[in-house]
Amino acid sequence: MTLRERFTAELKAAMLAKDAARTATLRMIQAKLKEVDIAARPGPPVEDAAILAMLRGMAKSRREAVELYRQGNRPELAEKEEAEIAVIESFLPQQMDEAAMRAAIAEAVAETGAAGMKDMGKVMGALRAKHGASLDLAKAGPLVKAALGG
């Protein structure tokens, strides 16, 4: 089942369950996906990898909003955003924990023969190719830097 099919099935289930918050979030995801598809025209609709990137971006912007709402003493809005994050992240693959990330980085450094900071791009490319969906590259960057002695 593709991500698009999962979105539709989950939306139907949420509507039948009368779960208004989940329904609204799933509709928002589908609207954003439509925007991404329109931007990709005249080519084919975007693939699952691009959809995952879109979902990560949506979750990131909501995390930033949660932080701002908490600073602005608006806990009810922060909770709404956190509920949206939970729905969005239910479609993302499980992220690696730090120990698994360090092991993957050590493996990528060995595979690429990286010797220093000049080889960081090679290591990041190897990580993206092998663990793309399950690895948060923003968190991996500083760990790769440390592993390369930077």
C-alpha cells in the first residue's frame, strides 16, 4: 500500500470514527500533497520518498510552532500542534536512536575510507543512500563531524 493509499484509508477510518482532529490533520496532509504534486507538474505525481520529505517538513514546522506557543503561554495551541505531529509521524518510518546512528556513521566512514572533514560529503551521501528514510540527517551531521575529527 502506497502512502497515498494509506492517507485515503486513514482518512476514511477517521471520518467513520468521528475523530475530528485526526480527520482535519489527514485532510491537511492531503492538501499539502496536492500542492507538492502541482509544483512537480508537468511530470508524474511525486514518489513516496518526496512524500516522506514533505511529511518531515510538516512535522518540523509544527515542532517550531509548539515551541513558540509554549513561549507565548498558549498551551492549548501547543497541544493541538503536538496532536498533528503525532498523526504526521505515524506515517514516517521509525527513526534510528543515537546508538544505531553512531554505528551507521562508523560503518559509512569505514566504507568510504573517509580520513577527515574534507570527506564529510562522501560520508553523508553514503548515509543518505543506505539509511535515508530512517536517519535524521540533521542529527547525523554533528555526529559525522565528531567522527571525522572536526
